[in-house]
Amino acid sequence: MNSIISPTDLFRRKILRIHGSILIVLTVANTIVTMVGWALGKGPFALWQQEQFAAVGLFQAYLLMFVIGIALWFGSMQEKDLWRYDLIGLMAHLPPLAVNFIFANLFAAHNFQGISMISVTIHIIFISLELFAIMWRRSK
């Protein structure tokens, strides 16, 4: 990086790195927990051993979020226009957040309300964080 980065972009860079790191760690952990449920019928996702197509969707979703975490890390290394990567981080959380509301009755039928509420909370936190990073302007 040859140019001087603005204080606003430094803030955005930190947000992107924190967000990307958490996405990478959470998606790896969730993929492992899902794999244990699918393969061994143990843990919070033990149901996926009987409902194997659901595990396929979770694997895809988690691994896509992993890729987005890596993209946020790479985005944090850009010299300018970091807000675009904050927007990617924000938009990545919209589909899983919507799924929690669209399929609320299904989650309740399988006693996944607690997991769904944790998911909703995590997605709202990161949407809010990225929105704040996009909108924040440091006074000069």
C-alpha cells in the first residue's frame, strides 16, 4: 500500500477484519458441528442424519459464508473504497436472516427456536456493524 489510508477507511478495515475473522471461525465450527450431526447423529444437528438433504444446504451455506469471510479479509487490504466490502459483508447476512423468519414454524416444529434466535442475533449484529461502518464519516 503506497497511499495514506484515511481514518474512516482504517475504521472500516478493522471492522472488515473482525467480521471476516469471525465468519471464518464460526463457519468452520458450524460446518464441523453439522458434519458430526450428519455423520454420527450427535450434537445439536443430530437430526441431519435422518434429514440428509438439510445437511447439504447447511454445508453449502456455511462454506459460502466462509468464502465471504475470506473476501472481507482481502477487501480489508484494499487502499480505498472499503465501504464496498462492508456492503458485501452486510448483504451476506440478509439471506440467512430472512430464512430464519420464513421458516420459523419449521424451526419451531423441530425445536430449533434457540438456535434460530442465536442466528438472528448474530446476523442482526453484523448487519448493524457493517451498516455503521458504511455510514460512519469521521469529521476532519
